[in-house]
Amino acid sequence: MSYSLQPDQEFALLQLLLYIFSFVTLILIFLYIAAERPGEGKKKVEEEE
């Protein structure tokens, strides 16, 4: 089963896939930063006490 897409449709599909990939990448970066911070925060709290 083959789909025949016009160039504009193909470009729109590629653009959509790029947006989805970028969004997922940003979420993963945010989660990585959020996972790293609690360890640093705990060390600072222990030093203050």
C-alpha cells in the first residue's frame, strides 16, 4: 500500500515529525536537569544545617 503525497503534504509531514522530535527532546532534557538538581539541593541543605 503506497501513499502518494504532494510535495506540500510531504513537507508538512516532515515538519510535523520534526516538531514532535524537538518537543520530545526538550522534555527529555528538562527531565534530565530535574533529576540532577535534587541531589545538589540536598547537599546545600545539609551544609546549611
